[in-house]
Amino acid sequence: MEYELNGFNALILKKTILLFRHISQDLQIIASENGLNLYALDQSNSVWLHIQLGRNFFERIQYRNTESSDSDPSSKVKHWFVSTKQLCQSLSIIIPPTQKKSPFDAILIKDLHNHENLKSSFGLDRLIIKEYQESVDFLSLIFVCSNKNIIRSATIGFQEYKLSIPDDLGWSNWHYLRISPTVFYKSISPFSSQYNDLSITYNDSKEDLLLNVINNTSKLTKNKNRKRIVSGNVLINSRHFHKLDLDDDLTYPSDITISIKEFLSLLSFCESVKCPLSIILRNPGDPVIALFGGSVDACESVTTNLNIHNIVYNGCNESKIETPETKIINDNISLSGSLWISSFKAEKTSQTTNEEQRDELNVKEVDLFQPEFSPQQKAPEPKPSKPKYTDEELDEIYNTLLKDFVTDNTKENTVNKDKTGIFNTYISFNLNFNRSDITF
């Protein structure tokens, strides 16, 4: 299995892999005669990214004779499960043509025929991706640079692994928004933070789309001294959308909240390669689908139930009508993709005049405060302590102590002592000493 692409599309591939690195540590690559399909699922199973690079993305796709089998079509499909980090490191040599300050911007090459020094640019001419010939568990990336005068290669390992893909939606109705990714990116990029979420609401009366950037309380620490992350609102009028199609059979989008980190990474990618972007919404709890590349035009022609996997596939094979607003920088880029992000409904907290209480409510640390409507709780009554000595033991100790205070005068009274036990009381009275004054 061997794929060859030019230097321009190699730069697009590098940006594509960088996008996947924001999603997952691992990447599933399905190699076939139709091109490459790239999949990634994040660790929380809440974000799914799929990008297809069609046949027109590559200069050449070639199979070895041992791989081709007419009787077994599955032999022409390879499943490569690779590390996203290692793949990014291998593609780090690819430098944009406009990066003039690069140390690899130009080199001196000696012409062997006339022995003259020729200055040649270190631009990447083409990139070849193929399975390593000596082992079936390695991919080889060959970089042909400087008019084929410099060739570099990198090798990374992979596993034969099939990543499961989510079931298709099959929605019969949905909300559709198509907008320039540059408008979206420049609007919410100042609020970029891994602790923020993005809430989407449509105001029907004003025909505005409200983007509310809020703090994700589950990601923030419970430390009270931690500074709050910047949040805010962005209001985009409907005239900024290339297409705004809201289904009247559904409730208009209200507080549909998604993670801003992955969505902003996609906006940065689309803004970089100048590819179109559209968003599919339904209800809070349903996934939010962001289509980009060729899948945007393919989705607008769908009249039946929504099948995202087919839309991405058709986006790499259909001819596109390009406009200055949605034109991809390369006519033959043949890139199509979708980003699935799980959503939930944003909770609205009550406002209060106390600034400190409002901050705590934003981070949902309500367990630190007593609710106003809860009944007043009585303080627990102290339990009586168990006496250290019994009454009989105290009487014996008391009588023993009294003997130490007996004087000669008191001994005369012992002769006239009766048998009623009044003697002890009489002595204690004369000495002004009571048993209640004894402490142990």
C-alpha cells in the first residue's frame, strides 16, 4: 500500500494530524483504493472526529501485487492504528512555503557537472506514505525535498486494530447553520480555555444567534482562591450566515452546550485551510455535528433522513460549486469531514446581590451553604457524661478524707456518738467542708 501526495497537500495533511492531536492520543487510519479515512474518539467518548481524504487528494495510490486480490476485496483495505504524537513528530519537517525564517529555507547544492554552487530552496516536493517493506507493523514516510536532491524518511509503528464508529443519526428534521469559519473563530477565540463551554441559543424575535461562553464547573477546582476563568457572550446577526435553515417542527436552539476546546480547534483548522463550515443542531442532549470541507455542500442536497457517514463519503466524490466565501485554497483538495460533540442543556443559576455567593453558585459548590428554604436545625443536646465513681465509692472516699481533718476536740464527740450516723454530718458542718466540693 503506497500513497504519494504533493508538497501542498502534505502541509494540509500535517494540519489535519495536528487537529486530531487535540482530540485523541491515538488515530485510526483506514487505507483503501478510495483514499484514507481518519477516525479518532476522545477518552471520554464525547467527541468523535472523522476526516476522509479522497483519491484526488493524492498524486498516486498503488498496491503491491501481493496485496491485490479480486476474490477478496477486504485485502485491499488496511487498518492502521497509530500514535498521533509520533505521526505529528514525523511530519514536523513539513514547513509552510511562507515561513521565510526557517533554517531550512534554502541550501547550497554543488552541481557536479560544472562545479558551481547552486542555491536551491528546501521546499517539500512530495511525500510518500507506505508500509515498511521489511515489516508489516511499520509505516514509512519518505520526504522528497529540494528538487529530489534531499530525501528524508521516518518510520512509525502501527497496530492492526479496528476502531468502532458511532451509529448514524437518521434524523428526519434538524436545524442547519452555515457560516464562515473565520467569523466563528475570531468571535470566540478570545475565550479559549479548557475550562470553558459554549452555549448556543437562537433568538427568534431578533434573529440573532447568541453564543454564551461559560465556565465548566466540573473542570474547575473547588479551591475558593482560584481565579475565575474569563467568560462572555457573542451575538451574531443572522445576516452573517451563508445559510440559516431552522425547522419549525423543532424547538429553536436554546442553551445547547458543548465543549469549546475541540470546537475551537476545528474552527482554527477550517480558517487555516479556508474550507467551508456548517453546523447541525437539534435538541440539548443530541450530538452537535460540525461539517467541513466537501461534506458541507453534500449535506445541503440531502432530502431524506440524515446520514452523516454517507455525507462525508459523498463530499469527497461530488463536484463542488465554489464561491469566494467558501472556496478551498486547492481545487483538488478532496477533503471532507465531520466533528461530533455531545451536548447538554446549560443550567441557569439565580442571580444574587452578594458577589461572593454568586461566584460560589457558578462553580456549584452549594453544599458549602445552607439552603434558605431548609428548616432550622436544632443543636444536638449534650449527652450526660458517665460518672467516674459510684455513690458508694464517693462516700467511702469522703469518709476517708474526713479522718484527716479530725482534731482532738472532735475526738471527744466520738464518745457521745449515736448509731444513727449523724456524726459524720456534724463533723462536716463544723469543718465547713462538703462532699460536693471534692473533685477528682
